[in-house]
Amino acid sequence: MKFTDGFWRIRDGVQISYATEVRDVRAESKRFTAHAAVKKVTKRGDTLNAPLLRVDCFSPAEGVIGVRVTHHAGKRRPGPDFALTGDPDGAGTVRRDGTVTELASGPLTLRLDEAAPWALAFLGPDGRELTRAGAKGTAFATTDDGAHHVLAQLALGVGEQIYGLGERFTPFVKNGQVVDVWQADGGTSSEQAYKNIPFYLSSRGYGVFVNHPGKVSFEVGSESVGQVQFSVEDQTIEYHVVAGPTPKDVLARYTALTGRPALPPAWSFGLWLTTSFTTDYDEATVTSFVDGMAERGIPLTVFHFDCFWMREYQWCDFEWDPDVFPDPEGMLARLKERGLRVSAWINPYIAQKSPLFDEAARLGHLVRRPNGDIWQWDLWQAGMGLVDFTSPDARAWFQAKLKTLLDQGVDCFKTDFGERVPTDVVWHDGSDPERMHNYYTHLYNRTVFELLEKERGQGEAVLFARSATAGGQQYPVHWGGDCWASFEAMAESLRGGLSLSLSGFGFWSHDIGGFEGTPDPAVFKRWLAFGLLSSHSRLHGSSSYRVPWNFGEEAVEVARRFTLLKHRLMPYLYGAAAEAHRTGVPVMRPMVLEFPGDPACRPLDRQYLLGPDLLVAPVFTEDGEVEVYLPAGTWTHLLTGERVTGPAWRTERHGYDSLPLYVREGAVLPLASDDSRPDGDWLENPTLLVHPTTAGDYTAEVTVPALTGAPAAHFTVRRDGDRLRVSAQGTDRPFTVRVAGGASASGAGEVVVPLGRAAAGG
């Protein structure tokens, strides 16, 4: 929200008060509180009839400093609030030196000088200023309609770039944008977003998390061009500055505070195929799809039933349409006999025609209006109500309905929607409706995920969720929502996924081929390669099927090629997944995350790293022309073996069976021998594909994970003159070592491979 009219004036109808000078500082050992006047005090009378801002400064965790700005402290706080972890006693240390008070926490320091004009300066470990809340950086504003806002501004340095704020399909670098953190069902081609996260990451090596679950309005260099401003309609605003120095360090600290992603089961990384949305289908249709994939040699792991597995006008009643699926238990058993997992579509709305509507209404499980009426509307489903997940009884009731499906053989759920949440309602626990609008999805996905963990076991739970807020990364996987079947929408989707990854989310997917409309075969084939080189891969559409043979025989070949490739890459990919679970660093990584010191990487939004070592540049053209940037070092194309020395921009042309797919110098990729499934025995004669550095000493280590994500075996690679020695720990089974562009050898315990001239750098 903008409060000013240019640099000099305030907007009509707005009154704004800025913190101007420090009136006192009350310091404790781990935190301090400052009071700031909103005008210069030259005499005692100036303290009358004037507001005073309270500014609490604290550290909830090492490397994180929180600032809470309060105007009137007496406002009732009904919640909800983000559940943050950290040290309840505080992790900072306060020191005072004359007029200067500093709060230090790990590599981050907050400095306040009482003798200077009001400013909160955030310093890095070398004393360099990262950002500051300066002359207009701490304030409150009132408007003629009675609204009260609290706002903060943090300075943007020259050339500083801002990322994140959730899954946003607008430009990847957020400078110049107005971003309202407010859940909406707006598709992928607008400024609206399904996953709104009040957290941004700066290219200067810090992040900022606004600890407010309701609407947060960001002006990212869009009102004051040298500032990031964020405001809430409240009496208090709280924000946390998160230290780096690297972007990975920022994400590690942020996800430690808001929650690390659970580790999805390995089978979920295989190919998902759906019925699509409004298409006609029954068990015969499903069987024909499954048979068609098997006949064409395309391994399929998950089959998903979209909305119309239930009866029309009755979503959700969690019952199979008996006219279409008369024997659901038998059908699911038959799918299971073929080695498939089963996903079912759900949402948190109960249609009036559903028998569950009366049941939920009688039990008090639906959200009500202030006058006691059940909130209803006809958008999406006729007369639908909304399950009140703030009620423990409603959550248990909802889980009991889903448990019946699990008992029938369903393995996981697509938790659709969760954005259309009204604000003119009363919640069971008394939550503030404005704060609950964004937060509702968190309760929804948590309710379903916790049931899956309880029934299937930890490590076996996985969702396909559309909406999320801060902390939602704990309940993977999330997908990009409704996109068109076009190259433009394919690029939109990738921008959204990369923004989400810089908002703390470790896993992400999208509808291969696009959701709305029917893709041109060229779009479908290019999207296949992109989708199967994402963390999770799903074929899904709206009014048309997404089986590959509908798009030609070449599409079948492309689907097969990249599905098998993904299966071979699974030891590497699941290692990256375990890292995401352990540290918060995502599987799909924007270039700026891995190469923050390379200015050319900072704006890149049409390529990414899949895990730490594999560079992917999807092709967004029919003719296969694609631009790709390779940072410093030697890069080897995984499919062709071509070597390229960076830094370099390249324009390449690829057939549908290829794309820029480069392995980083120094990498060791563990590859599975069984490409028929994503969750095979990865220690059954694996191949270690070694890309040694071209000069000097070379030592590398790689771990092959178990299906639990825990280390199963560890391999150490060392250059010994003109040979590579690879030793195994944790396994006595045979393995193969292959040097990129060179020789290979097999054995157990230790394998020695001669280096060719190019590989050895000779």
C-alpha cells in the first residue's frame, strides 16, 4: 500500500507519523526496547498530545534479529500466529557503549544510536551495513476511513535485488513491484498468487520475514525506489532480519525458524498421470491409460483421480460415484497389483447437496457468519460451506472421512484450493478473520498431512497442494496451479517455482503440458522434458487428457526417455531431497542460489540447478532454440558429453529429446542401474559418473541415500596421478565408476580408473 504522493507529499486522506528520535532505551542482557518520538522534542511540552512508538528488538534464533513496532499495545490479539521455533530465552547479546546500543546474534548485529536521528542499522559480520530502517523506516499511518497501518522501510543498496515473496508468476526479480501477500485463486498469468509468503531474500546476503499471517503489503522499490516497504493494517508490525552471508545460509536459518520440509517418499518422484479435470472417465478409461503407458514402456508410478471421482454437485463427500466406479475397492486393488500408488483429489469445501453438509452443520464443523448462519456461496460448488479447521473436532471429523479412503487403498491426496476464504465470518477458536484468510491453508494441509503420517508412517506422507503460507513447506509437495497450455505459461510456471524455492519451499511441481486448453504437440514435448527434470512430475489437464500418445509418437519417445532418465538420477535427486529436508535448501535451485557472486546469475529465471550439480535450461520454443548461461568452470552435457568452458552465454538448438542439461565440474553423479522405477535398490551396481576438475588436486565425496533419506553408502573420489581411486564405505557391493569423456571400471571396495588426457587436465 502506498502512503505518499511522490517524495515530498502525503496522499490525500492519509496521516503518517514517523519515528524521529530515541527517547529512551531499556536494555536487558539479550534484548532491548526503545521508545521513539514521532517529532523532535525540544521542550517538555512537546511530549504532550503526541504518539510514542515502542520498538522491541530481540533474537529468536542465532543469526536472526526481530523488530516489533507497536503503536497502541492494547489491541486484542486473537490469532492465528505463525508457529516459530527458536530459543525462548533469546539468542542475542546486548552491549552498550555510550549512546550506542547493539544487539548481536551470530553474524548479524543491530545498532541503534540515541544521539543520531532515528535509524536501525543491520550489520554483517565484517561490520558492513546490510540494510537499515532510516528516517522513514518506522512509522504508523491512519486514513480517513478509520484504518490504522504500521509500516517499515528497509533500504535497498545500489544494484540490490529482491526475490521470493511466495510463488509469484510476475518477474523473478521483485524490484519495482507491488506485492500484496493475500491468497487468491488467480491462475499463473496474473499478479495474484496461491502461495503468498511474507519473506524475501536479498542479493546482499540477508532475508526479511514479516511475522504477520494476514495481509502484508510490500512496495519493493515501487513507492520509494530505494526502499522495500511493508505494511499491515494493525497496531503492531513484527519483522525478522535473517543473516547469510550466502543465500543458502539465509534459507537454512529461515526454515529453521518456520519449519523444514518433510522428506517425501521416493516413489513420489516418479511420474504421476491423472484423469484430467472435466474429462469423461471410468475404470475402463483408467485401465486404458495404465495399459497404454505400460505398452509404450513409460514407467508410471502414481495414478491420480481428479474431482469427478465423486458425484457432481457433491464435492466433497469423499464417496466414489457409484454410477462410474461401482467397485472402488476392487479397482484400487487392481491398480495396486500393477505396482501403482493412488492419489485422490479433495478440497476443504462441502457442497450443500452432499449428505455431509447436514452432518457437518449439525456438528458445528462449518464456518459461520457473525449472525450464526453458515457461510455459503455458489462459486465452485452449489451452496458450499467451509470446514472450520480451527476446531479440533472438525479436524478429526475431516480426517475420519479421509481415513476411509486410505483404508480403501488411496495413498495420498491432492489438496486443492484453500484460497477462497471469506473474512466476514466467525471462527470456532475466535481467530481474526483477516489473519485467518492466508493461514487457513496451513491448517488444511497440516490436517491432511498429519493423517497420512499417522496412517502410512513418517516418510510416506505426501500431498499435491496448491495453496500455502509461511511454514507450509513442512507439508510437501506443492504444484503451480492453473496455467495455460502455452510456452508463455510454461515460463510463468518456472518463474513461480523459482520464486517459491527462494521462499523456503524444497519441492515443487506443475502440470506438464499446461492445465487450460490442449497443448500443441511442440509445447507438450518441451514441457515433458521440463516436467521430468523438476522435483516432482505430473501429467494433468483440464478438459483434455494428457496421455503422451495423444500428442504423437515422438511425444511417447520423449516421455519414455526423460522418465527413464529421472529414474536413473534418483540416487542423486533423493540426496538433494534429503538435503532439502535437512537444511531447507531446495531441490530446484535458482542460479543465484548456487552462484550468488556471479552477477550474470542474479536475474536468470529460465534455467536452474536441479540439486547442486545439474544445470537445466528448459526449451520454450518449437524450433528448439534456447539461450543458456554457464558460470565459470567446465560443464559437460549429460546427454551428449560435450564440454563447455564458462563463463559463457550460449545459443543452442535442441531436438525434442534434448535440452541444455549440463553437469558441473567436480561433480560425482550417483546413477541407479534400475530405471524402471524411482524407488529401486540404488546400491544394486550403481554407476558413479565422475566429472573431475581439469587441473590440480581433485577430491570429491558423494553419498547414496537409502529410501529413508539416511546415508546408505559413501564414496570418496581422489585423483592419484593419472588415475582416479574411488573407495566405498558402508557397502561391499560392486559399483561402476565412469569418468566423463574417459574410461570406466567396476569393482567393490575400491575401484581405480585411468584418466584420459582431457579428464586429467594434461
